[in-house]
Amino acid sequence: MLLLIFLYFGSTDCRDCVDSVKGICETNNLFGWCFHDKISGLFDCDKSKYCSNQESLRRRLNSTGCFDRGNDNIKCCCNEADMCNYNFLNVKPIMSIGFQSCVYNYQYDKLIAHFKNCFDPWCFAYFKYNSDGSEAILRGCQSRALKRLKIDRQIPVRIANRVYFDDMDDLLEQPRCDQFVDKTDIINDTTIACLDLYSKQYNERKIGKLCCCRGNDACNDKIGDNKIISKTIDNLKFVVEKMSSKANCIYNICSSSIIFILLFAFCFFFLSIY
């Protein structure tokens, strides 16, 4: 029973990290790490196990920092908070690889809400076409937008004076930028592509368009015009990762941490019977 309790608390809570491919990824809240490679520009949930294999980081909580080992080898790890690897953008040496500044705003009817520009591996513009002819547009950073929509979905209580993107909630279930933008989709030195979205529920009516870009700052500002030929989901092969409200992250626990829990539980049980 004690072992099950330890495994439960070590497996149910997840931490989100910026991910260059998935937008955001989930790792174990106690034993997982958010990772960033300053040379390649990669962001992920320590997929290569670089952080978890560092002896100096074993069983350390609320930790953050970079390993600068020269010869173009600078890798950063953190487990202090959600999306903490985003903060490595401001840690010296300041690099500009793998991300760019994105325009961040929300437009619906006569409302236009402007936010401070953000930095991300992918900039996007999400267009929603309503049956009444109105249009809603969300522009921003893929990882930040996904995280915000995920939080709003999990917390039903509304906060006063906060702008909510309710009509954009299904962005969580749409393909990620990396899944439909190819390296060959280049216009004026910017990697860019759009994906037309249709609804089977409404007789295949076109309900929106998702456009993504990277390579130049503010590339999502004017994105979505007719100069870009849109792709369709039928022409793509992808699997959209489900964003659960509280995912089970037990598979992200490193083997050494599991052994530590087992030994601790065994010792506690052994002492309790004597």
C-alpha cells in the first residue's frame, strides 16, 4: 500500500515544458526535466535523458541551470516550474537559434486584444470561420497558446479582466506546426504553410485555417492571405496527441528514481515491523 501511495504521487502530477515539435510536452512533476539545447535550439521534455543522466542533478528539485562544456556544447535543464525551459532564452550566452519573435493578438468581431510579442520555435495564426459569417483570429506562439488554452480548459472558474479564447479551444486537438510544415515550404526566407480545416459534423463545411511559420520575426503578422496554398488533413499522416486534464506521467520517471522509491518503501516497511 505504501509503495502504491509513493508511485501515485510520483506519477499523476505532470509538468509542461516547451517542445519544438509538440508545442508543449508533459513530464513527471517530481522526476521529469524540461530541456533546452542552446546550440541546436531544441526544446523538449528531456527526451534524450540528458538531464536525468547528470549525476549532479540526481534527485534535485526546483533546480535550473545550463551545462557549458565548450566546443559548442551548451545544454540546459530545469524542473522548477511549468514551461521553465522557456526562460533559458534569456540565459547567457543569448542565442537566436530555433525560435523567433511572434505577434500575439486576438481578434473577434470588433474586439482586438493586443499582447506583448512572445518568442517560440513556431509562430502561428489560427482562423475560425463561424456559421454566421463572423471570423475569429488568434496569432501568437504555439507553445504559449497551447499552455494557456490547456489551463483555461482545466480551470472552469473565470478570472475578471482576463481575455478568454473560448472559440479557439479546439486548437488543442489540431495538428502541430511541425506536422504539416515542411522544410521546403519556404516563402521569402520564411518557412511557412497553412492547413485548411473542415468539419464532418457540418457537412464538411470549412471551419478554419491554421497557419504556421518560422525563420523571421513577426512572420505570423500578415499570414493567411491567398498567396499561401493551403494543405488539407487528408493529405497528411499524423497523430494529434491528446491533452488530458491530468495525464499519467509514470512512464517519464527515470529508472534510478523508481529504484530509489522502491528502496525507500522497502526500508520503511522493514523498520515498521521491528
